[in-house]
Amino acid sequence: MRRPNPDHLVIVAVPSLSALLLNAEKLNGKPLTQSQVEAVRDSAAAIAVPTSAAEAVEERRGYKDVDFSHVWEEWQVLRRQFDQSKP
């Protein structure tokens, strides 16, 4: 069940979920499992902000962060992009 969101707030991880997951995978020394990815998400510091503030954060970061509700799927796409960018 979804909670009412009359103010249209967006959840933003600080630091980004992408950065947290990349660091966790480096420390792990191998790809994270789905349960590990979800554990990182569940322990991430996050704030609820208006959409305009979330867009400003995204612009400053220079990338769209992994979405909380699709963390496993989006992390798989992002980590492949990181792997392809390695020399």
C-alpha cells in the first residue's frame, strides 16, 4: 500500500545510492547479491524533498541516482556501465 504524498516529495539518498553501492561492491571484492544491494538501500541515509530540490541534487551530481524502489534492477544496469568504462 502506498502512503499519501500530497506534497509530492521525493526520497533522495545522501550520499547517492549509486556511490554507496559502488563502494560496497569495491569493499566486497565481487558483485553484490540482491540481498546485499537491498541491505545497502535499507541502511542508506535519505531525506524527503520536493521534486525541484531532487532535480537540483541530480543536476549537481551530474547523474540520475538508482531508484529506491527498483534498486536491484537499476544497479545491474549501472554496474555494467561502470564495468564497460574500465580501461
